[in-house]
Amino acid sequence: MKFRTLFAAALIGAAGFAPAIAADEPQVVRQEMMKKVGGATGAMAKMVKGESEFDAAATLAALTTISEVAATFGNYFPEGSETGMETEAAAAIWSDRAGFEAAIAKFKADADAGIAAAPADLDGLKAAFGPLTKNCGTCHETYRQKKS
């Protein structure tokens, strides 16, 4: 009886430990960071498209999220994290590290400029949103693998 209890406890412990290991993997962290950016961008996109009302507080929160992610995003691409965990990171990140870091810095600078401008209306949001999303596309084109 004790063996079964011990075995069951070991299985439960191992099952709980595996996700904790995966959560610390840089690929997992950066995927979660990109989900945050996607959510923030999506919220602003709905406003820009007229699918939701302009909300200055939500706009500022979205821009802040993007700025915060961009501040540390580059830290989650260490050597050896080029593969695994279903990463879409392109090899160019490691072969053109300076270019990748510059793209992240530009993304952060544009988010920070949007925060400083504090868009008070839809036109203000559009002025900040355009350059920001252009950065997304440019970075993804170079530093993200094409989906099959």
C-alpha cells in the first residue's frame, strides 16, 4: 500500500514539475510575451477599425504593455534557444543580433512615443498605431520563421 501511495505522489509531483520547467524555457517566456503584445495590439486595432469605441485608458495600457515587453524581450533569445518549444524564431536573430536588438529598440521607442503622446482621441491613436504595427511587420518578416 505504501508503495502505491509513494508512486502516485511521485507521478503527481513529476506532472506538476514538468510545466514548471517548460515555463522557465526562454522559448515559452517569449511566446507568452508575444501573446501580451498581440492582445495589446488587438485591443488598439479594434479601436482603429471602429469595432470598439476609442478608450484613452485602454490605449495607454496597451502601449505600456508593449513598452514593458519590448524592454526585456531580447533577453529571452540566448544561444541554444534557436529550436524547441515550437519556436518560430528565425536564425537571423542569432546571425544578425545587432539588427534584431535595433528592431526591438525601435519598437520600444515607438511604444514610448505613443505613451508620451497620450492619445486622447482616435486620430491620436492612429498616429501612434501606424508606426508601431509597421515595426511588428518588419520584425516578423526578418526575424520570424514563416508558418507552413
